Amino acid sequence: MSMIGQYLRLTPAELERALQDPDWAAAHAHAHALYDRDDAAAEARVHETDKAWHALDFLLSRRGFPVDVVFGEADMPWPEGEDWGYGPPRLLTADRVRAAVDALEAHAPDSLTDGVTPADLADANVYPQIVWERGEEPDWVAAHWADLAKYLRAAAREGDAMLLWIS
């Protein structure tokens, strides 16, 4: 089973409800995960980084990206034990989404993997390690960063926060 990075944009009203009601938040996230692929509005609310999440974290941290756009920056104030796959969801507030977008210019996708070899990622135990051990180049991670950057820009334009989790 693969570990996949998941994102759900939340309007201010949805965020307030999610903070108060973890069951609603989980149901809301699950409903959006099952969206009709022909529904552009629903598709705009969710995003996946597939198996690139850990490499994104490694590469962005290495470059000093100022916002944790992979794991989120705030715990949700829910009862202990809430788990959406590989731990509880975390939050990026609308302000932190905007801060991430402000930093995008200095962290272009085409330079994300500069100076990084598959051996570097394997040595750092970056998931999915088998990919790096086979010597596959990390260019596909940069493509996921480009897609995530578009998603972040759209969320910032609308003033949305987001939930992030690994499933």
C-alpha cells in the first residue's frame, strides 16, 4: 500500500466547523476524496501529491522553504487518537497558505532538484526509497511541486485554509 499526500481546501466557514467537529471534517474530506472526476469545482478543492510527499518535504526543507506545505503547521484541536491514515490531519491557516504563495517565486519547480541525486534521497531514507535505490531521477517530484504550487495559489486567492494528511 502506498502512502499518499492529501490536501483539502477549507473555506473560513468550513474551517470553523472542522475545528469544532472532527467527525464532520472526516466525512467532508472523505466525500471530497470521492469526487466525480468530471466535477471541476470539486476537483479544485482537493489535491494529492501521490508518493512525492516525503521527497517534497526533504527538498523544500533543504532549500529553506518557510512554510510546511507537506505536513501542515498546526495540530487540529481534536481528541487524541484521530487518525486519517498515517496520523491525524494537520492544518495550514489561510495566512500560512498566503505565506507559502509569497515564497513560491524563490522556490521554482525547475530548480527544486538542483544538485540532488537519487543517492542523496536514498541516503536520507526518503520515501519511496526503492525508487531512489533504483537510480530514478527526482524530476517527477518537481512536477508535483508545480501542481501543488497552482493549488496553493488558488487557495490563497480564495482565502482558504487547508487540511493536510498522509493516507
